[in-house]
Amino acid sequence: MTVRTSDIEKAAGLLRAGGLVALPTETVYGLGANAEDPAAVARIFQAKGRPSSHPLIVHIGGADSLDEWVEDVSPTARLLAEHFWPGPLTLVLPRGPRVPLEATGGLDTAAVRVPAHPVALALLSAFGGGITAPSANRFGSVSPTTADHVRAELGAAVDFVLDGGPCEVGVESTIVDVTGEVPGVLRPGGVTREELEAVLGCPVTVPETSSVRVPGQHPSHYAPRARVVLVAPDKVVAEAEGAQERGHRVGVFLPPTAVTPPKVHAVVDLPASAAAYARGLYGFLRELDEQGCDLIIASLPAEEGLGLAIANRLRRAAGPRPDGEQLGRQER
Ligand code: TXA
Ligand code: MG
């Protein structure tokens, strides 16, 4: 997938003029605006239907400009930046004056990353500043991993979409809080816990990963229209066929070990490698929505490597949904 230089220039011009540009990154597509333009940043929240208290990530062109955006960069933060950038790692650090409070949801910290995608890097270089960008989807729904997903999610709310082909990683960046003594993972993602631990030489804490579902405490996110139900791997086929018999239009995330396709509405044959699963995950969820499934039966992968991020997204997709949101979804 090649993007013309004229398209990069056009996108950079739109950012300078306060516009919204969707850009490919190695993780998912982002909905970008000039990080230093509060009015443009406000348009992001509007386009996504996202509460303005949710902080955004500032994308920058290189680790060498980190100090322009954040302060008190610790040796640990520096080490992680040098090791993983460009790449799917986001660092949370004390906010510098260039990052407006609108971009951080009022927080005194800011999230920063250097994306590993040639089109994103070309845009950052042509634009010259920081690009604040959440995933380019409606709030709460599945993140986009192709330009078509972005157009389907946001339509006319975005001024221009740079098409850099399908995203390589497929799940969002790993977010690490490096404001304290001990770095803590706020969101598992494209850089694995094992990779972080190898570089830091110490164990890294990851947020609670239990599957206990308490209403209200586990708000739905990364969710398709269809309801997502997680079951034990050896129960997937039986649960799916049972639900189909009860009248559901069931879509199944079928583990690679399963031999016979279950008698259900639609099947996604999961790839054996975690990298391929992560790359395909959001596309699979969208595919089952498109096929008209109202219920998706899946199981959690082993929570190691990229499996940790996949399991995190599946749990959130299966989380309880606010009534209003669910109504909205049915009406779509
Ligand atoms: O891979 C990614 O990170 C993608 C691509 C486009 O870069 N972006 C992305 O952005 O996933 P978004 O807005 O969907 O998720 C950003 C996450 C949010 O969960 C937000 O709470 C967290 O980053 N975040 C941002 N600033 C933060 C801060 N100062 N402290 C803690 N969390 C922060
Ligand atoms: Mg998002």
C-alpha cells in the first residue's frame, strides 16, 4: 500500500487548519488532530461520541522530541522509549506545557508514543508537531484496522482518511505509567509483558485480569453489535450449538484444535499464532456483525505474550453494556 506524497501534504495541511485526519498506525487506525489545537482536539471527542474526560495519546515523530511534550523523563522511561520506539508502546509521564488539558482530559500527565508505521511517521514529519489520536472508532465500539473500517465508523465526521493498508499488530499499544518508582502497565497491548520485563530486568505489574463480571465495574468497550459470551475452550462448540438451537444467530470463534465446524450461523477459524489472532481480532468481530450474528461465543486464549492483550479486549467486549448504548446499537 503506497500513499502519495501529495496525500501526506494534504493531510498535514488539514491538521494545520484544525481538521481531523484518520491515519494508519501499526496497531489500529487513529483519528488525528493537531495536539496543540484545543478546538481540533474537541472535534475528536465530538466525532467519536467520547466523554471529554477520557485522555488521548499524543503521537510524536521520534524519541528525541520526547522532552518537548512531557517532563521529568526518568531513566526508566528513557530506556523504554529507546528500546521500543517506534513501536506499540505508550508512556504516561508528567504533562509538558505543549500538551493542552483538553488532550489529557484535565490530567497533569500525558500519554505519548512514536508509531511504527511509515505513513504515520511521514505525516508526523510533514506536519512537524504532535498528533493527538484515539482509535478511529465510535466510543465503545471495535477499533478499526483498515481504512474501510474507519469510513464505516466515522463517515463524514473525518476530513480525510490516509489508507496505509491493514494494521500489522491489530491491537492497541501497551500503556505504561512511568510517573512513579515502579512502572505499571495500564493497558496490555502490542508490546508484551515479557518484552518489557526483559528490558527492565524486573517483574511488571499488569491490571487485574480476572474474568469476574460485576455490573457497572466492567463497562463494555471494543464491543461489536452482537453480544459476546466467553466460555471455557472445551465448551465453545456445545455452547454455540445450544444457543443456535434456542434461536440465536450464533457466530463462533473456533479454536484451531476444533475438528468439525459447529452447526451455527457463522464461524471464524482462529489462527494458531497469537500474532495472527491479534492482527485479525477486530476484523473477526466486525465480520460476525456483518453476517448478522446476534451472539458471539468465544474463549480466552492463554494469557501470555500477545494473548494478554487479546484476552483483555475479549473481556471488555463481553462486559455489560449500558442500557442506552445497547438500545442505540439495536437501532443502528
Ligand atoms: O495503539 C494505540 O494506542 C492507538 C493508536 C491510534 O495509537 N490509540 C489508542 O487510543 O488506542 P485510545 O484513545 O483509543 O486509547 C488511549 C488510552 C485510553 O484508554 C486512555 O485512558 C489512556 O490511553 N490514556 C491516555 N492518556 C492517559 C494518561 N495521562 N494517564 C492514563 N491513561 C491515559
Ligand atoms: Mg480506543
